[in-house]
Amino acid sequence: MKSSLIILMLSVMFFGCQSTSKENKKLLLPVIGDKKLAGTDGKDTIYHTIQPFSFINQFNDTVSEKTIENKIYVADFFFATCQSICPKMSSQLVHVQNAYKNDKDVLILSHTVNPINDTVEVLNGYGQTYGAIKNKWHFLTGNKKSIYDMARFSYLVNALEDDGTEEGFLHSELFILVDAQKRIRGMYDGTDSLAVVKLISDIKLLKQE
């Protein structure tokens, strides 16, 4: 009888752990973008991933897919002379940077949609305004078409010029969370402080995977 009770208790503990494990799996973030099945049995899933890129940051250093290798990062689009949503977005990214300033595996990549104006020098000054940490928060410039294509085809957001707005550019207000396998795991309104709190929390979740 005593041995049966012990076995029953162990069984409860085992299945309890199994249940907790399943609950943890439910907490995993979704993978955003097109998916397709592959493999001989059709059970392997190929997810949308960020394509190779090469841009220049505010220190005139090259930032490419090698920079983000095995890193979690947040991407967004802005331009230095923007007076509408960009200041709010950049201020919110300060909170993201501060939350992970000592974590070398979390980066921020901010892409200008006005590379003609936003030179290395301009981006350097912009970065200083928001206290950007070198090698943590990259402000990127480069070929305009390449930047716009990255927005549309890799990050699945808008980046347009001459859209009829007063400032002449239109870009998404979304922050894009990318995991260490270059998959999009979340999109967050960069002008909404509560959404950014969730972003910071979701980064912690990704680090547990």
C-alpha cells in the first residue's frame, strides 16, 4: 500500500511537469510571415526570414546579416527630420535599449527612409540625441531601393517616398521583433508605450526558447 502511494505521487509529479512543459510551449511567440511545408514527409516548416543585407551605421561601420548572427533584434524605420511619429518611436526605443543595455545578444536596427539627407554624420547626431549605445543601437543608411525593399519584402512593412504627406515620406510605426534564426516573431506599435512594454517582455520570452 505504501509503495503504491509513492508510485501514485511520483506519477502526479511527472504529469504535472509534463503539463507545465506544455503550458510553456503555448507561451512561445508566433512566427509571422508566409510558411511552407518541406521535407519528404511534409512535416518540416520553412518560415519567412530576413534576407541578407548590408548598410552603413552612424559610425560608418558596415552592418549586415553577420552583425545579427545568433542575435535577437528590434528593427524599425524612421528619418531624422521627421516631426510626427519618429521622435515618439525613438524615445520608446530608448526604453528597449535600457532594458537590455548589458545584453550583447539583443540589438536595435533603425533604418532611415531618407538616406539622401540622413548621412553618417546626421545619423550620428541623431543617435547621440537619444543616447544610442555603440554596437547596441544601429542607425542605418544606404541605397534607398535596398532599404525600401528590406521594409517591404523582409520586414513586411511600408516605406514610401512622395506619398503626399507634408513631410514627404511614409513609413510604418511598427517595431519588428526578429529572433536568432532571423524570423519575425512580433510587431508592436512603436508609439504605444504599453505595446513597447510587451515588446520588452517578449524579448525575455524569446531568450528562454
